[in-house]
Amino acid sequence: METINTKCLIIGSGPAGYTAAIYASRANLSPILYEGIQPGGQLTTTTDVENFPGYPEGVTGPQLMDDLRKQAERFGADIRTGMATSVDFNKRPLEVIINNHDIIHADTVIIATGASAKYLGLEDETKYSGMGVSACATCDGFFYRKKIVAVVGGGDTACEEALYLSTLAEKVYLIVRKDYLRASKVMQRRVHEKDNIIILFNTNTEGLYGDEVVEGAHLVEHIGTPRELHYDLPIDGFFLAIGHHPNTEVFKPFIATDEAGFIVLPGNTTATNVPGVFAAGDVADPRYRQAVSAAGMGCRAAIDAERYLMEQ
């Protein structure tokens, strides 16, 4: 067991964590960053990123994360592998246990653990990840111009994704397992008014098919009833829009979250309800969930942490 003291502990990587590490390092906070179980975050599963500033020709997700990581290391960030397994934010300094073993005492903590997209649990979702399966229409919709795609979900998020994709794709299927949409009335109206959005009610996805990339989905209508019907739907892209799960479980005894589990930032900064604890990226952003907005929050969190330390 090791006990480590630091001015700034960053939990989580990805654009928010690495950017926070860049700014905290340049502010001479000598931050320690623990990358978690997926170094680089969700972007490491994305093939091409074309909307992150500074890459006019685009960049792969893993390369983008590697560039950010190297930049943080260049300024002296101490990047380690490990996962926060418990915290005690009632203590001063703040206490974080890594891998149920090492103890970190930190004057400030930046939570950048991200949010994981919810999936249906199909093996094919993993098989075709980045090869036709996506959980972000804003990120990947550009690659499906003039093609046929499907969106799974029946809430506001699914309708928003379908509407966005309808401006790019030739046709959008909205796969809804119930016989109605859960989305708000205005979102329902907008979807129904779009000629190239086709809603498939009472429909579940059983699997996907294709040689190397998604070429179609195995669907079933009215499952478990006398009207049950199995069929294949040719598509080029399969978008999940059934929500995101913020990685906040370990912090919930101390940090205020909303009903979905996202960290609540009560003011105009990245400060949480616990003094000295800040949050950045998707873990505190259920609305935008973009790499560039996460990076911006990482910058803000590091500046907030530096100012907090100066005030103390």
C-alpha cells in the first residue's frame, strides 16, 4: 500500500481529463492523472474524428487521444493506470483509494470519468463497433451522407438523433420497441413531419449482419405475440440512442447528481457541491457530449482548481 500526496488529482482520461492535465501541469500543480479501465475514453473506439479543431484532414480517435496524452506528459503530468474504487470527500485533504490499494491525498480533485453509452447487449454491437455501430449521430453522422441508417430508441434523444441524421442520410429508420414514442410532443411532431424518417413501432433488434461493416439488422415485430414477424432490414449505419450512463457510482455518497446520475454543477464554474472537487466532460454534461466541449470543460476545471488553491 502506498500513500501519495498531490495538489491536484485527475480521475479519468479522455479529452476532459487530458486537457485538465495539460492546464494543471502548466500551472505548476504537478497533477496525477489516473486513466481508468479505458485510457483515452470513448474516443478510442471511434475510427475517424473530423470535427475536432486543429485536424483539417481528420484524425482517428486513438491518435487524437494519444496526442492529448503526450501533450499532458510534455508539461509534466504524472499519468498512471488505475481506477478510483472509493473516495472520502469529508476528509481534508480529500482521499481517494486507487484499485482498493493505494491512498491518494489530494488538495483538489477533478472528476473526468465520462459517461458510457447504453447498448442493447448484442454481441454484434461490439463486433461492428466503429464499423457501422455508433452511439453519437453528431460525431459520426457525416459518414452516412446519402445512405440508409437506423436509430434505436423512442425518447427525445432518439428523435433528435433521427432528425439530425435525416438532414444527411437518404433514409432513417427509427426502431421503437413500444407502440408509441416517449419523446415530447414537439419532438414527435417533428419526426412525423420528416418524409425520410420511417418509424418502426413494436420492433426489437435481434442482431446485425455484414461481412466487415454493418449491412443490415435482424428485426422482430410484435415479439412474443401471435403477430410476431422476423425480417432483415438493409442499412448502412446503426445508431444507439437509448441514453448514457455517467460513471459516477463511486462519488455518489458525496457528490450531488441528477436523477440520471450526472454530476450537478450548481454555479457557473466546474465546482461541485464539495469544496475542492470539480467535474469536467461527459460525467457532468448530459446535453452536448462532444470531445471539444469536454476538452473545454477540462480547461475550466484545471483553472478552477488552481484558483481554489490560491484562495486557500
